[in-house]
Amino acid sequence: MRATLWTRYAVFFVLAATGCWLDLATKAWIFDKLGMPGGPVWWVWEDVIGFQTSLNPGALFGLGAGLGPLLVAVAIVALGAIAYWLFFKDGANDWLSTIALGLITAGICGNLYDRLGLPGLVWEHDAAVQPIAQVRDWILVMIGPYRWPNFNIADSLLVCGAGLLILHAFWAASRQQPPQPKNADTASHQPEKA
């Protein structure tokens, strides 16, 4: 059992580190190729999916713009909660929750890096240089005429991890259901023993 637990911890750390690295590497590469927001779209499939840089000052769909310090605090608390759940509350007792927590951790760390201003991005305008502490987004998806808000690998990892946690919750709940009698009528009509 203990060896299995350590294997799950290893998988968690590999997923978290690899996912975060992939997110940061793709952001750096795209922003290097396409520059700061306002540039061209690099279409992979014309008017369906492409790459275009944008900056998100908030969270999901830009909600919470201007609340950067609060979003940083929430991310740090979430990372602490994941560590507590994983190492002290047996969150690594099954593969599904271990993988989900690894993906969520990768997504949180990738976007937290940006929110802390660590990429070193700056706006240069009016002879002033202003540092930017916003999340770098670059994946553009069109749904017919509707433009889905740009996102990044970290966002995708967060969504996949959250989806797996929801699946895990349903799976765990179904396992805890008591078995039902095969035929309720025959169980209720059993002759009483004297």
C-alpha cells in the first residue's frame, strides 16, 4: 500500500511540473512569435481555431479584473488545500483524484506565475514602462460567429482536472450506495418465522 501511495505522489508531481512547464513554455513561445496583444491571428484552421495573444487581468472570462492580489491569495490558499488533501487527508488514495489534483495544481501554478508578474512583460507607451501582472492567453476558438474568450494550457488543465474531480465525486457516491435487494416484492413477502 505504501509503495502505491508513493507512486501516486510521484505521478502527482510529474503531472503538476510537466503541465506547468508546458503552459509556461507555450506562452513564452507564442508571445515571442506574435508579440503583445493587438497583433495578428495565426490561424491553424481559418475562422475556427488559431493563436492570438491576449492578457487577462481577472479570472475565468475576465471576471475579477483589478482583483489581482485577491486572485493570487486564492491561488495560494488553493495550493495549500490541495497539499493538505493530498498528503494529510488521503487524497492520493485513488488514481482519479491524484491525476485530477496534479492537473489542477499545474493550472494554478501556470496562471499564478503570470499573476505575480514573473514573465517580465511590460507595456511601453508614452515614454513610460509599466510592468504587467496578467495571465497570458493565446488559444483562440471560434464557435460559428461567436469568439470564445482566449485561453491557455493552464486553463485547459484546470478544466480537465475539475471535470475529473466531479467525475470522482459521482463515482465515489455511487460506490457508497447500499446494495438494493434484487426483488423487493419477494423480500417483503417472506413468511415470518415462529
